Amino acid sequence: MLLGCEQIDVIESNIPFQEFNVVSGRLIGDSSSVKISFTKSFPIELNLTREDVALKEVTAYIWSETQGIFTLKHEKDGIYSPVNKLYIIQGIKYELFAEYKGERIYSVTTVPKEPIIADVKLEGEYLKCVVVPNPKSVYAAKYSIKSLDSNYESYVDSIFYEVTSKLADTLNTIEVRTSNIPIVYFENPEKYKVELILYSLDEPYKDYFSTRENNKPIENIFSEGGGSVFWNVSGKNTIGLFMGYTKTVIPIQIN
Amino acid sequence: MKITGYVFDSETKNGIIGANIIITKDVQFNDSFQTGAASGLDGQFVTSRLPIGKYKVTFRNMGYKEKIEYVEISKTSGALELNVYLTSAAVQIEEVIVREIKETEEIISAVDISPKMLNMLPSLSGEIDVFKSLQLLPGVKVASEMSSGIYVRGGSPDQNLTLVDGTMLYNPSHLGNIASTFNTYALNDVKLIKGAFPAEYGGRLSSVLDVKLREGTNEREKGVIGIGTIMSHATLEGPITDKLTYIISSRIMYYDQLQEIFQKESVTPRNNFFDMSTKLNYKFSKEQNIAINFMYNKDNIYSPPVNLGFDYKTNWSNMNLSANWLTMNENSYILRSNLSFIKYKFTSSLNDLTNSIESDYFSSSDLQDISVKQDVDLTISDEFTIKSGYEFIFHQYHLVNWIVYHSVLETSPDHFENHNSFELAYFLQSQWQPFGFLNTNFGVRIYKFSNLSDVKFEPRLSMSIAFSDNFLLKGAYAEAHQFLHLILRNDIRMPTDLWYPSTGNIKPSFSRQSVAGFDIYFDKKIYLFSVEAYYKDFENIYEFRDMPYYSVKNPIENNFTKGIGEAYGIEFFLNKRAGKISGWLGYTISWTKRLFNELNVGKIFPPQYDRLHDISFVMTYEIIKNLSLGITWSYSTGSGMTMPTGKYYFTNSEIDGIENQNVNYSSRNEYNLPDYHKMDLNIKYSTTMFSLSTDFFINIYNLYNQSNAFAQYIAYDFDAKKNEFDYTSTPKLNQITLMPFFPTFGFAVKF
């Protein structure tokens, strides 16, 4: 009697699948490296390579009011690059136009200007950068460890601790922090050079950042499924991020 | 002069709530209606002033034989006292199904459920349960087969005010929804008001569940002992002195112990609970009565020995101590005073036993309330009564919400976030019948909450028009505020209840409710057909934001996000109220929506418990004397869920991170589990064994073995050697089905 009170069945029906076009593009200020990725999503049960899911027949171009039109061509595995050299300029707005199977895809981003740095200091276990923010830009920071001795490996932090924006018009500056840095790097200045990398990002990045983990892989049965992510690429059955940003590298002097 | 007194159940000697007292004048020649009254708490009643003369006083209540008394009021008689005992009407017992509120207390959207009706319905374990029965009413839903609490007309469980003898209960259901915390043997009356409730109720947005407990019999020592396969109970009651009675009732559920024996390898959670309630009742005089109540409940749910890399436990306890003092006098007033102390503690933890701590969490709410309230009923005339009162509650909350679990978190006050606050409320409402066909209830409730500077004002209006004896048109409007918020983690399947008071940043939730409908009685009022449509909207409802950041230094409220919502629907209810076969058929079509700027990318989504269609069928049948059959069938649209809908290549985390495979999900609760339906059956046989009254029961839960989905999830193979999931394996869609076919049996002996 009690044995029949519960059961876990494997459902024969397939896991739901909805195909999306996925766009991923980064425009880095003061750089001419422009790569835009067009792929499609695929069923969870399948293990497909990037080549398998690449969209190779997308008609796409980038438009800038000051620089004109830059046609994109497919290179490999869904990666598209401008036919002509495109140098990304800070403070300029770039629009992405694309068409795939008769459906239009669009996005727009402005590459932020580097902000004025008011102060950088070590605050406990992390680095803090005080910046004078530019309009419609948000900020994040990573730390970088460069080994001065070939015996030790260099390391760049992989995560943003947070993305900071100007909360009130009355504030002239904002504080941007890194994640915690192992203290060993500061105790041995002869072996390591510490840098703070300040990222100035287009404003929509903050919404993406605050929801990006909704698309995390399934980890355990106690975690409820994820959810929706803020994307800034529009189009029928299309998701993606087309984002302009600028990096500022600030060496840190440890006394 | 007036007539006062009590209406009692002749068997239990308990007061009968809601009995009709009908007074007709000059019995020799004319049975014309003179006045009426309804018995209140403890069965007491007071009529309006009556002129000198002879009267026929008729006492009626469904499930009881009618009783008539003849009285004469003279210049010298003074106020008359009538104490009557009604006996159960065996041939009419099936009439006690769901009775509408008495004519003298017209409350829209309200249903009364008596313990006699509960006793005839099927249940999971043989232990009759209030919540299981409420879930069969139109407009009342559950989130899932095992979820706690009820969802009334689109309102979440925390928006339902649960009162036990006037004292608020934070959590009225045991974990896993096995049962409510009310032992049926200790129940006297259950009233559910599904919306637009009168001004005497407040502090919650959606609905009211008003539960009255029995007082012990003053006849002799009595008891009931029931033994079931997963749960047993005992109730003892009797007189201590002529004026003092007691009742003590307790239940214990030991399913986890049976799992240890029969299901040792099962990976489903282990579960047990204990509850008890006691009531001491002292009658000073016919005008004065005091009752001391004590309730205690404790639940545990914990991981099985065969875990999947996680150790989890959830437990909660609730302790309510209250004193109720009732005073009535010949001048038509009834004064109720209530003093309560409430202590509620809820903790839930998940400890990842693998190297990762990403899945860990710990949540604890330790709440203490002291409340004082008083209200008074004033009968101005037959057509006009006033009720007024105040309530003061002092809240003390100690809260923890953390992303890692360590045992020190459960005891160290350094990690607690503390809140002290108070609520002060005053209400005034009138019951006015300006014409015979028109009944109104107008009221207002005024609030002051400690952390807010402004005073909240809530109008409450309801009206019914009787076009004939068999056709009633009704409507109501109410506004309500709620200062306490139950905020749940949406990213964790385990219970994560966190009660949080309104603060300077967390605004009180607010709702507006409108209800309209009609009742039609036909075939000598044996049948009732009722239709009610409702609309309500919500403001300032809170949930955890996406990617909350938990830290001792970060106030928990920084992780909340504010939204709005709305709920609307139509309920159809066909009730056969008398005859050998009785029961009802209910159908609800409804929509519930939520909108948060920071959730679901700012798009509207339905909560998990939203059900478009909901059908319930209830039938009780007295086959022969002492042998009864109860059948219920329910159907509803499957609950909402968020499903993975594919994978894609993308830069996994930050702007220039490495590319990885991400999982794309549907919109929140966009997918539905398969539709839910099941039939339950109860057979009860009453007999006498060894001079003891004994009930035997057989319950069959899910009679036709429907595999209803409790949850669906994507699962990878579990590598037992590495004690972790193999994410390189092919994922599969799994479904958890709870209790496909679950027969239980047991017996209860009365002495």
C-alpha cells in the first residue's frame, strides 16, 4: 500500500524545443576587431557543434551615421566580420541590420566614452575605482594580475562583481569595485603587477547582467528552472546582445 | 422585553453557531413573522425588544431537528432566558453540506462548512481535513498536490487571513499539504469568505478563513481515539467543575517512520508532524464566558538517507496562546475581547554535499506577535445592527536569508535581521435592512502601521436584493491593505517562506475587489444554483528579484522587487442541499496575472497556481443507516511552469568571457503541466463494539490511479561514484507523480 504512494517517471514526450536565432556582437572602443555571431538554438537533448548551428546565410551590415555602412560577410562557424575595416570610435552609435529567411533582425548600441577617473584604491580585499560617469553608460571592473617573473602565471579575473550606474542626478561620481583579490598578490609586489580594468558599457548591459543567470545550465533538481533574459536584439524568434564597450586599464601602485 | 439564551447541540453540549431563531406572534390565530435572530459565538443569541404578548419561538439549524418553544412576555416577566438543545436530524444529515450564511448575516462570497459535512468526505489518510474540503469549492485552488495553503480567487496563501477563535494563524497547513493544522474533532465551525469581506476583518488582501473551535462538553468525560496507517489522533473532553470544561485534541503523523521500513531506498522527502489544541472554558454566568486556547504545531520535512548530493530540511512550529472573553447583556450588546500571543518559527536549509556551495541556502523567520482586540455588536432594531471594534498587534521579527548553510546561522543572533512594528486598526460596520427585500452591509476600516506616516482607509460595501424567496441578486466592493508580506524564492523548489513587514521602502500591499452574482433556489429550495463573478487588482506585491544578493550587510528587502497583479473569473455552483444523495458541482473559469518590471523581462506572467478551468464534483450518499459513501472528483488545468526550450552558444558570463552552451527558458510559467484530475472515495461505517461507539473508514485516494504530474524537470544521469550529476549525459524529461493510488483505512473509538 505504501509502496505505491510516489513515483518518478521518464516522460516519453520530447523536451519542448523552440528555435531561436542567437546574435552575439561586441564593439570595443578604439578597436577594429569586429565579430558578430549568428547561430541558432538547438534541442537540449542534442550535442551540436558551433558549426552545426551556424547561420551562414545572413545578410547583415553595421551602420554608423558618421562612418557609413559596413557590410558583414560570413567567415566561419556563424562569425561575420566587416568587408571593409571598421574602426570603432568612442561615443558613436552603431546599428546592426540583418535579415535571415525573410525575417529582419535589428539592434543598436552606443560605444561609451572612457570616463574621468577620480580615484583608484585598495579597499579591504578589493579594488575600488571612483569615476565621473558619462550619460547612458554603466560601469564594471575586473582585476588583472601580471606576473613579473616567468615562474608565475598571469591571471585576469573572469567576473564582474557588480555593474554600477549613476543612481541620482545629484551624484557626480560613482564607485565601481572588483571582486575580492587574493592578498598574496599585494604582499609580493616584486612578483606581480596588479591592474584594474574598468569597463564602460552601453546602458542596456545592466539589465542583461542582472538577468543573465536566468539562462544558466540546469544544475540540480532543487533549482527551479531559469527564466527570461533582457536582450537588446530584436526580431522574430531572435535573442542576443549587441553591445558596445570601452576598456580602461589602470595600473595599481601598492605601497 | 427581549429573549436571550443559548442554542446547544444536545449530544456535544456545544453552542451551535448560526442557528436561526424565528419569533412569531399570537400563535393561536396568526403565524405572522415578528422578528428573528441568529446565534453567535458559543450559540448565544439576543432578540430585539418585543411587545407584551405570547410568542412562538422556533429554533432551526440545518442538520438538526426543529424545536419550538412558547413564551409569554408580560409587564413583570423581565427579559426571558431560553436555553435549548437541538438534536441531530438523522434522516436529514445529508442536508449539512454547505450552508449559506444565515439570513440575518448576509455576507457575499461566504460559505460555512460544518464538521458533519467534513466527516463524510474522502481524505488522504482518513484524517478529515478542512483544507482538502475547501479546495473542492469554486474559486479555491492549490498550487500543487503537495503545496501548503490555499489560493483563493487569485490570492496567494499569505493573502488569506486565518483566524482560530479570533487569533491569527501564520501557517494553517502542515507541510506537504497532508492536512490542515485543525483537528476536525476540535472544530465547531469553519467559515470561508472568498472576497470582499466585511470591515470586521482586515490585514489581508484576499480572503478570510474563520475557524471556531469547540468547547469541551459539560455532560461527562468523553473521548475519541483514532488510529490510521500514517496518522493517529486522540481527543479528550469533559467538565472540571459545573462551570469549567476542557477539551484537548492531538494528532501525530509518522509517515517518515513507515518510509524507513517500507521505502528505505526512496528519494522522496521524509515527513512528520505533531499538533495539539486545548481549550478551557469557564462560564461565569449566563452573560459572561472566558475561554483559554492553546495551540501548538510542529512539522519536519527532511532529506532521505539516499540523497542526491544534497542535505535539506524544513521545519516550522506555531504556538498560539489566547484568551477570549465574551460579555453580553440584556441591552442587546455582545462584547468580545481577545488577547493573544503568537510565536511562529520557520527554517529551511539546503546543504550541497558536493564541493560546490552554489545551491546552498538558509532561510529562517522567527516571528512573535502580541495582539489585543475588542469588538461589540449593538442591535439597534430588527433591521439595523452595528458592529465596531479595534485591534492592536505588536510584531517582533527575527529573519535570516543566506546563500550558505552553517548550523551557527540557526542560533547566532548576530546574523539575524530584526524588525519591530505594530498595527493599529479600527472598524465600524452596519447591517441594515431598509426594506424587506434589501440587505446591506456598509463598513470602514482604518489602519495605522508603525513604519508608515499615513493612515490607511478601507471602504467595505455589500448589498443583496431578494426579488423573491428564490432569487437573490448580490454585489460587494472592498479595499484592503496588507502590511506583512510572505516572500518566496522562485528559484528553489523547497519551501522558503519569509515573512517580512512593511518598512519605509516596502509598501503595504493593496487590493480592490468587486463581486457580483445571483442565487437561485428551486425544487422547494433543495437545489441552489449560484453564480459569482469577481475582479480584483493588486498593488505593491513583492517577490525576490532575479539574481538576489544575500549578505549580512545587505538588508533582505534590497532583494525584493515590487509588482502589480490582477485576478478575475466566474464561479458556477450547483448545490443539492437535501435528500439521501447530496453534494455539489462547481466550475470556475479564471485568470490571474502578475507584472513586475524586474521579472520575466517586464512582461505579464501567470503565477504557478493559475488555473484556467477548475471543476469539482462532490457527492455524499447515506446508503443505509450508519453506512455512508463520499465521492469527490476534481479536474483543473495543469499548473504553470518555466521550461527549458533549447540550448545555444553564447559568451557565458561577462562581456569578454569564454563562449559556452547556455540554456534558453520559456517565459515564466508559460508551459502547463498536464491537466489534473482524480477521484477519491470514502466509505464510513459506524457501529457499537464493546459498548463503545466505533467508526471504521476506508479511504481511497486517486481511485482510478491517474498519474498526475506534481512536477516535471530535466534530469541528467547521476554519477554515484563521483556523487554528482553527469552533465555530459543526455538529459531526459522526468515527471514526479505523487500518490497514484493510495488506500488507507483506520478506525476511531468514541467513549
